[in-house]
Amino acid sequence: MAAPRSFVWSRRIFLTVLAGFVLVPVYVMVSSSLKPLADVTGKFRWLPSGLTVRPYIDIWSTVPLARYFVNSLIVAGAATLCSVVIAVFAAYAVSRYDFRGRRVFTLTVLSTQMFPGILFLLPLFLLYVNIGNATGVALFGSRGGLILTYLTFSLPFSVWMLIGYLDSVPRDLDEAALVDGCGPLGALLRIVVPAAIPGIVAVAVYAFMTAWGEVLFASVMTNDTTRTLAVGLQGYSTLNDVYWNQIMAASLVVSVPVVAGFLLLQRYLVAGLTAGAVK
């Protein structure tokens, strides 16, 4: 049955307003990144009086953006890899085996998502400082410490997502692999993991985006040499000037890896989120 015309038009208007609400900030960011600084700091204009790519050149010299870029890639990449590997094994164990404390474990993993991240800032800070004083292992101010910090966010949710997805993978596949001579590890790596690629990709995208754009912990747990992009953008604001056009240009540049990854993996991401990854 065809939808009433009033509903169709209402839907079109709502979607148009929603698209405008989302796209207008993107347009302001793109247009501001192509303006001279005087145009950005003056009265706002929807159409720039002149276009220049100079902000995209200056962003690399105003602050050490390349170093921040490398730091973010290392931290987000390592956090994503560790999160995916650990989550696959943990979710497989919970999904396929019955053991004492299984329900308590899953509820504990889920309950960690109920607390705001800022609650963990001071405990982690003190923990890292004390570990450094006691053992000489410098977690505070290092990339390794930041990677561990991001795992506390991404790993519980990744495990929870993959438990739901692996529950949707038929256990007959595991049993067939075991009958054919595979051990539990072989059945996981050769049968279950390929069947769960959409769910694993969804977990990887979530973990990478969480680590890539995080600001609060990165602003406290890093120093000048380990600073990430999300914090490094503050360097375009000085006591005397705020380089708004460079901030907009740098924001677009740092968004490229996330946007490109999302476009390349959106097919797997949608499949992972709709085929049982989130329950």
C-alpha cells in the first residue's frame, strides 16, 4: 500500500532539514579553510570573497602536525589491533563455552559502559604515576600508556558486540571443523573468524574512531613528543591569534583517515551492526 502524500512530503521535509543540519557545519568548515585569515575573523560570509589553499600549507609549519599525525596513527592503530584480537578470543570463549562466572563476566563487561570516562581519569593518572615510580616503566606521557587507556574504553564494548555477533554464527560450523581435524584454535581462526568479518570490522571501526578523536585523556596523558592530533589542534590558538582557517583546514585533514576508512568499510560495518553485532 502506497504511503499517503502528506506522509511522503513530511518525510521529505524532515530529511531535508536533517541533512541541512548536518551539512551546514561541514560547509562552514570547508569554506573557512579556504579563506584568508582576515575573512574568517571578520564578519561571517556564506560565500568567501577569495579562495586560497595557503591554510593547507601553513598547518604543517604552525604546529608539528606530521608528528601528531604519526602519534595518532600509532596509538589508534595499536589500540584497534589489541582491541580486536583480545575481543575475538574473549567473545569466542563466552559465546561457545559454558563456564562458572560467565554471566557475571558479561554483566561486568556491559556495566563498564555505564560510567562516564572522566571518572577514570584521576585513577588512571595516579596508577600510571605510581607504576612509573615503582618500576621505572613510563606509562604516563607515553604512547603505551595512552593505548592502555583507550583499551579500557573500546575493549569492553568490543567484547560485548562480538559476543552478539558470534552467537549468530552457527555452531555447526565449529563442530564440522572439529570433526575435520581442526582444534578449537583452528576452528576459531579458519572458520569462525572469516564468518564473523562484518562484526570484526564493525568493532575495529568503533575502536579506531574512539581512539582517533579522543581529547580528554590525550590532553592529560601525553606530553609534547607523544601528543595526538585531537590535542594538537589546540596549537593553532595562541595568546595573540587564533588561526581559524588553519584549524578548519587541519580538522578536515585529520578527518580524512576516518572518513576514508568508513567509506571503504561501510559495507562490512552495516552488515556487522545489522546481523547481530549489537543486541
